[in-house]
Amino acid sequence: MLKKEIDTIILDVDGTLSEDISWLKLTQGLEWSAPQKGKSYTRI
């Protein structure tokens, strides 16, 4: 098995790159408040 390191992770918060994988889309339906979304985003 070939192992690779991940150098960069891009989180597309507002859907600029792709609406399907945006942070807002991924957290939609979780009933989180804006501060909860911000807190979970900063943990990553």
C-alpha cells in the first residue's frame, strides 16, 4: 500500500469552489447556530 502525506486541506466555506462540498452545505441540517459552526470550523 502506498502512503502519502496530505500537505494542504482546503475548506470551501461559502461554496466558491464547489457548492456541493462547501462548509455551509456540509453543516446544513445540523441545526447549529453560527457560533457553533464557527467553533467547529476553527477546530479543523
